[in-house]
Amino acid sequence: MARIVQKYGGTSVGTVERIRAVAERIKASYDEGNEVVVVVSARSGVTNALVARAKSLNPDPDEREMDMLLSVGEQETIALMAMALHSLGVPAVSRTGSQAGVITDNSHTKARILRVEGGDIPQLLSERKVVIVAGFQGVNIAGQISTLGRGGSDLSAVAMAAGLNADVCQIYTDVEGVFTADPRIVNEAVKLDEVSYDEMLELASMGSKVMQARAVEFAKKYKVTFEVRSSFNNKPGTVVKEEVDSMENVLVRGVAVDKSQTLVVVSDLPDEPGTAAKLFDALAEANIMVDMIVQNIGREGRANMTFTIPKDDALKAEGVVNRVFKNIGGSLTSSTDIAKLSVVGVGMRSHSGVAAALFKTLAEGGINIKLISTSEIKISVAIDFEHADLGSQLVHKAFQLEKAGG
Amino acid sequence: MARIVQKYGGTSVGTVERIRAVAERIKASYDEGNEVVVVVSARSGVTNALVARAKSLNPDPDEREMDMLLSVGEQETIALMAMALHSLGVPAVSRTGSQAGVITDNSHTKARILRVEGGDIPQLLSERKVVIVAGFQGVNIAGQISTLGRGGSDLSAVAMAAGLNADVCQIYTDVEGVFTADPRIVNEAVKLDEVSYDEMLELASMGSKVMQARAVEFAKKYKVTFEVRSSFNNKPGTVVKEEVDSMENVLVRGVAVDKSQTLVVVSDLPDEPGTAAKLFDALAEANIMVDMIVQNIGREGRANMTFTIPKDDALKAEGVVNRVFKNIGGSLTSSTDIAKLSVVGVGMRSHSGVAAALFKTLAEGGINIKLISTSEIKISVAIDFEHADLGSQLVHKAFQLEKAGG
């Protein structure tokens, strides 16, 4: 018998049929004698429809009212899920985020969880009830409904597992776990049995859109081990947990590709203190997230700067840098969509040679590297957009990642 | 300056365009310097869609979960309405029933309001904010979300007006007020400027489906004067209030017709104590609401009984009475759809002659009366279904109701 927190996302509860299927799955866990707490999202499409309705009334809706509005999506799901469980003979009760004691700070639409008090959930579990909790939402110190922002239901589940001292936290999703690479691109990609929080963060933020980073960071902070697994079959997924020594034996855990970025090259900037600050301050003010940055010296003591930004912001960024150039000089040399390819693994920390092996593999494949950035457990390179898939395949093979799974 | 509670039903807030129109109307009240609290229903169709989804998962959904589910309809509307007001520059905040301190008993799906505490609404009003409150819902003593049942938003508005000591309570609906008769049937029907609670109750329960009886009863109990008026124009509506002396000068306030009933005649029942009890106990057990009842003596000391029931229950009722006949004897003579025509007015209390005038009018029109029942302020007759409209027109004319309006 274990105390289990399960989380089901919007696709898993998108229709009445899927809600019924999830209810069967919950029943199976319950029938094994477990204490089961289930965190659910709004049915897929519901949140977008609510946002659209809000925007048609007010292009810039108040954030407190937005939370009041959006929280209804999850509230609908918890009631329906409880009813579906009742029809299977499982005693279930629903709880809103507020009733479950998910206490957040006072910011709206992207509130931070301060603590999970749990409300009467422990009591309900001891009465052998399944408790269905609305994900994505909480109540702030001012007593108002708050929501947690994108991917908030994952965060709710992890926080609930921490607050209730759950033995197991299962994130059910539409993928089977974390893979060594995108299986649609690399045929040999295999599912990983386990990864560390940091590896998960690097892999997830790289386009393996399994889970939002915030939930992983929260899990890391509170040492919540969780499993990412499919809601459509019964296969074990990937366990995400604290780093253990044996993880260091694996040099590279996976290869991730992010195709959403544009590489901007600017040149002829004054090579003096403050240049970079002026440029990147202006971009930050325009709310443009800059990812990789490299600076080097060009002709006649002028500096060149190369950086990547989200593709969608490319036009806006051109406007920003051109305004900066008017003040300090400089020119926009080029702006090209690229792919960012990363290899990730905590084992890299104690081994050199990964970078060299990566560069060699790409060179042999005729793939040119435009930019390099590294962190303790990751090496990323910007390459031509059209080389993204080939690059993944070559790197996956070179590091023998097909042997990395279970 | 006055403290005003306004209520808008599901049709009035059914679409984004209508929400915007209602927001304009609220702004107008606010701009006059009034303190404005607005109670809204779910957008029309939302509640039915939620119920359908619930029933497809569970034909007999748990009532607590039903309340959790249905309360989202109003919660959506309050947020959207607040956003619409913001876009007009009106500072507005939404409050759920729970936040507004609508405290109910612990029964679900048809909870009774115990009191309205108001939450921070007085404070918000003093800050010159418009407060949008979710109708139809409250929170029970156990801390769970409850709903008030059919017509609950009218009840919310009246209770809110009582709890906040409002000066004015306006129920906006899709009719212009209470009429002397159904204007679709009687061309000369006029809108009444004012009626007493009891008259409203009799008229409303008779097919002038302006408002649910529970809300009127609550208003009567707490002496809340309210006005029923159209949300589609600016005409004054009908004020419903405590009886005042001048009301007695009007003999008949209006004529109402209920076309939903069937007249059942049973005969040859034993004329002994307990016969009626056996028959009507059996009907009550089958959940059949009996309205008018008349008993008289037939041949050879056997009794006849005539009564009316809802048309929809006619078949079920035949089964019930036939089962009773097996025990005590008796036979079903006939079962015919009828119309129940009623004249209503508090002035009747102190005047005789209304009944006689009614019977004479119908007789001159060739309309046969099958059953008569009377109360202090109402005389009802059962007539042939096909005479309903003609009966209304004749009675309206006879009592000169076209002069009864404002």
C-alpha cells in the first residue's frame, strides 16, 4: 500500500470517453489498496475557449478575473471525474485547489505555490476515499483564486505529493516517458528508465516538451521523485529523481533539438564596456528571451555579437537592435533560423572529451557549427535548421544512446 | 445615490455581445453615483451542457459533485462581466457565492439560504467598485459549494438585497414585467405597475413564468421590494412589494392560465373515512403533484372524486389509481387535458361577487366549468383546454383589466 499522487493532463481527460478510461485506471490503483490523490487539468480546448471569450470582451483582461475565469476549467473536470469514479463504485470526492489548501503568493495568472496544506485530504484518504484535486489553481493569501500559469497542473501534482508526503508521484501524459532523442526523428531512440532533475530540466527545456521546467524545479527543491508515463498504456515510464552516483557512469543521457530559434549576427559594435548591456537590456525590455550569446572581436577594434532568440520574436528583435545601433553604431549582419542541438548528461561533469566527440561527429556529417555554448551537464551547438534531424541521428549513434534505455 | 442589486439571467448574458450590452447598462447605473451589486446566472445553455456531460458519465450523479460542476457556469459569467466592465473603464470585481458569504444549509442541488454575510462587498462598494456576484450558488456550513436549484439566481439577488440592505433590487429578465394576462393571448393585456408578493406568487405559479416562487417567498419573508423589468429596454417594470391598502381598491389584478394540467374523474369510490387519504397518499408516493381536488356523492352512497395533475404524469397516475381501485373499489371515469384559468387579486378578500362575475362571464361565452377552487386572493376554474384563450380574453374584458396598468 502506498500513497500515490497521479496527474492527468488535458488530453487525457479531453472527452467523456477519456475521463471514463482514466477513471478505470484510478480504480485499478485504488483496488490495489493504495491511497490515491488525483490531480487533473481542464479538458483540452476548454482553457483556450475561455481565453478567447475573455479577449473578445477585453483585449487586456484583468489577471485576477482571468484566474477567476480559468479556474472553472479544472473545477469542471474534478466533478466529472468524481462522477465517473462513482459509476465504477469507487468512493471519490473532488476538491478545488483552494479546498486542497494549495496556498500561493498574491500574483495572478502565474502564482507561485508557497505551501500545500492539504485541507481534509488526509482525513478523506483514511476513510478510503479517492480525492480528485483541481490542478493549475490555488488560493492566495488574500483569499482569492489564483492560477499557476502554463504547465501548472504538473506543478500542482508535484507540490501535492510533497505536501501530502506521497510515496509515489505519477505524471500521466501522452508520451511514454523521456527518450534519448525524439523518436519521430531518431528511429533508435529509447526510453530512459531514470534521469536526474537537472537532466530532465535540460532535456525538457530543449523541445522534449514532456513537462514544464517549473514543476521539475519544484520537485528538485523538495526532493519529490516522480514518474512520467503514458496515460494510454501500462508501460513503466521514466523516473525523475535526485542524482545518484551511478548516473555518472552514463556520459550522455540524451540528445535534444530545439527548432524554434533564430540566430542573429550583429557587427561593428563599439568594443567598449557597456555595449553588451545596452543591446541586451533593450532586448529584455522588449520581452525577448535571448538564449545563446557569443561575442568576439571583428575588424578595427569593433565587436561582433551573435545570439539566438525565439523565431517568433525575430522581426521585433530587428527593430530593437536597429534602434540601439542609432545610439551606439553597429549593423545587423544576418538573421537566420537555426536548430539548437544539445547533448545532456550529468556524467559530463567528470569527463572531458564529450565536446570534442560531438564536434567531430558533426564535422564528419558535413554539419557546420555556428555557435557553441556549454553548461556543466550540457553542450549545445547552433546548426543549420535543415541539418537538425541528420544531426540528431548522427549524434545519437555516435554516443550509442540506443543502449541508454532500460 | 442608492445601493442597487441588479440580477441578469442566462439569456441576458448568453453571448459576448449581450454581456457587453449588460455591462453598458451597469455602467449607466454606476455613473449615476449608485453603489451597484450585480448578480448573474450562467450563460444560457451552459448549465444544460454541464448536466448532459455529467449524465453521460453517471446517470445518477452525486449531488455534491453536481454542485461542484454546475457552479462553474456562474463563475465564468462573473469573470467575463467584470472584464467587460473594465473595458468600459468601470472598476469591477467578481465574487463567487462563497466569497460573497451566501451561507446555505448542507443540502445539495437545492440548498436553502440561511443568511448572506456579504464578505468584503460593503468595503468594495465604499471603494466605488461594482461587485459582480455569482448567482445560484453559495457555500454550506460544511465549507462545500452548494447550489440553490431552479431559479436560484433570482433568489440570490433577493437574498443579497436583504443581506446588504439594498435600497433597490432589480430583476432583469426577458419580459417587461408582470402583465394582467399573457399578451400573446390577450391583446389588451397591460403591464402592472405594482403587485403584492401574494399576487405575484399566484400569477407566477400560474404560467406567467416570470420568476420562481422561492425567490418571491424569500422577498416576502424579508420584506425586500424588487422590480421585474426587461434587460432589452429601459422601461420601468413591475414593482413587487408588501401589500398596501390601495391595492385593495383593485378587485382583480390579473388573469392567468395554466395549460399543463389533466383533469382526472374517478367514481364509485366507497364513501367512508380514509378513501381520499388512500388515493392521494398513493399519488403522493408516486411523486405526482395534485392541484385542484373536488369530492362529491354519486349514486348509491358511493363517492366521486375529481382532481387535476400535471399532464406529463397522466399515464403514471392512471396506473396508480387503478392499483388503488383493486383494494378499495372504484373506477376511472375519464382523464382529459384541461386549462386552469385563475383570477388573482388581494382586493377579493374584502369583496364578494368576483366568483359570480367570473362564472357569468364564462357562461355567456359558452365555456363550461368543470371544477372550481378558491383561495383568499384567487379563484380558479378548470375549463376545456381549447377554451383557454377565449376564456382569458373574455375575463380580461369583463374585469376591465386593460385599465389595471400604470
